[in-house]
Amino acid sequence: MKLLLLLKDILLEGNTLPNRNYEAKKIHFPMGMKYKKIHACSNDCILYQKDFELLKSCPRCGLSRYKLKKKDDDTIEDIEKHGPPMKVMLYLPIIPRIKRLFENPNDAKNLRWHAYERKCDGMYQHPTDFIQWKKLDDEFPEFGKETRNIRLGLATNGMNSFGNMSTNHNS
Ligand SMILES: [Zn+2]
């Protein structure tokens, strides 16, 4: 909610960005932009799903899945059944979002632009001009032939994979 308010302050006056998280959800949910809440270990060891779904504490570090409550006699009690989880990850399923892109004719046309309207003049102007794209086409020709197939790239800035020293990587 703070982020929404901050963004609204930065944008020009009269913008239509929702004021509150609740209003943003009211817009997103009918569009199929739901998200799934998955409990996570506070130390980022595991997600409580699949084999770990029913566990009440982390099998690696032993930390409770739920917030702890202090009793009157200063002992600590787990809030296992109805207590709030220590950490929650919001999972945004990607397939419904990609499907939505193809529901809009203009967006669908733009998604296939690389196959039909791109200039092929030997210059590097689009990811399709690069060797990685072509290599994927060679390895998976059936995938490459279908112009509606989506290729996802992953990029990161300033990531320190294993927390070693103070070196950051961009990839
Ligand atoms: Zn853990």
C-alpha cells in the first residue's frame, strides 16, 4: 500500500492509479491476474508447498512456520492453527498473464512482430538477430516455427548469489 501511495505521488496529477491495494485487487482479479500465497521459511530455506505443505516448522533450520505468541507467564506458544505465517511469498502465475496478452489483438500482433514485420538488414536490432535466438530455433525447430511461442529471458542487476564477500553480478 505504501508503494502504491508513493507511486501515486510521483505520477502527474489526475492519474488513475488506485489509492489502495484493495482497489488495485478489484481491478486485477476480474482480469485473471490472481496470485497465490505460499508460506515460506523466514530464513528463505523452503516454501511450504508439495512435500512441505503440511509442515509446521522448517526441516532445515527448525524455525516455526507461524508467528510466535508470548504467553502471560513469559513462555512462548506457537500459533499453529490460525496464527499468521512468518513469511508469505506471492506467486504470480505467468501463463494466465501471457494468455491475456494474446486476447488483445494489438498486443497479439506485437508479439508476432519479430516474425512478420522485422527488418532483416544484418544489424543487431532485436533479440531474434542474436545467436542465442537462432540456437534455440536449431535445437527446438518445432518451437521455433510457431511464431506465437514466447521466449522468456531472465536478467538481474547487483545479485550476490551466495552472499560471498561484496561482489555483485549482472547477468
Ligand atoms: Zn528454514
